[in-house]
Amino acid sequence: MTRLAVIPARGGSKRVPGKNVRNLRGKPLLAYTIEAALQSGLFHRVVVTTDAEEIAQVAAQWGAEVPFMRAPQLADDITPVSAATADALKRVDPTGDQYAFVCQLMPNCPLRTAADILASYDQLSNSGSAAQLSVVRYGWQNPWWAMSRQDNLTLEPLFPDALTERSQDLPELFCPTGAVWWARAEVLRRQGTFHVPGRTGWEISWQHGLDIDTEDDWAMAEVLAAGIQSA
């Protein structure tokens, strides 16, 4: 049951420039994800798909493979990241007979660990699902009470019926995080996405599942990483 890890790391981040190679407490952001993948011992290959030479160099320095450069049309702001992962699978396994599972590990989730990857794979194996996303449980902000604000500043509830319910009486909701996504290789090859019918969710702590998309997220990651390193 061979497994492939794919780390999509394109250049050109706008909200956090140079994010994937920017240092987070002494090492490039990308390095955290490569280390977790290698330390898990699960993968036959750990492949970084990127369109940026600088990212490719950092990936190689930290032990990942960069067997090709990603095509520009798969590295824009519109194309779903799953498409880049599916492309990587087809490039490294053109005949479709090498890998049973593919794991997508986003480098903007640096605090996920090798133990997290192993635990997520254990649930996937036991569930038999075609695809599995990592998710975090919503915390102190209750998503059932979410509102949109109009141009005139009036508020419109997204779930009007939930406004009169006590928070403890409402179902738990979960938000996907890019920390650890799995798919059976033949499913990803055929569908080109992890969002397939029957996909399951593996819960990761919000600290380990943190997605860095803004400078505020980066500041939070700095604080959390400091706590992890000093523990």
C-alpha cells in the first residue's frame, strides 16, 4: 500500500509575500511540512510541486523531491490546489500502478506534526473512505450565529432559525484546514479533487491545523511555534 506525499507550494503569494520560503522561528515555512512528512515514515516519496525556482531549491535542501516544475496555468490564483496535486500524481505515476494513496500537505499549515499525519492515516484506513479532509472544530465564535453586513451596515443572519437557540443545543460544526488531506490515488486521478461524495473529516487541533493566509495568521503561528518548541 504505497503512499505519495504531495506538497503544493507555488510562488507569488500576495497577502504574505514569499510565504513558503520565509523563515518561521529559524527555518523556512516549507521546511516544517517536509520534516513532518519525512518523519512520519509513511511515504515512498515526498514531492513538492512548485513554479518557483527558489522554492524548489529550499525543498531540495530540506529533503523533498522536486522532479518537475509546475506549469504556469496550475499556479495562478484561480486553479484549485487539488488540480496541482492531481497533476503531480500523474507526472510521478503516469501508469497509475505505483501508489494506493495520495496525501496533500499544505505548507501554510506548518504546525501539523508527523504524529498528526500518522493519526489521520489510521482513521482513513479504518474508515475505508475515498477521501478525507482535516478539519478543526469551531471554537468561541459560534458559526451558527454568523451574519453578513450589507452596504448600509444592516445585519442579515445566515441561519435565522439558529439565533434563538442556545449555543450548547446547536450541532458542532467543523472547518476544513489544509493540514492533511488524503485520497485514494485512483479517485484523485479520476476526479481531480478531494471533494468527492462520501469524503470524511479527521479532526485536528486548531493549533496544529492553523492555516497561514495573512500576517495576523503568521503572528499567531510565531506564538504557537514558540510554545511548541519550549514544551
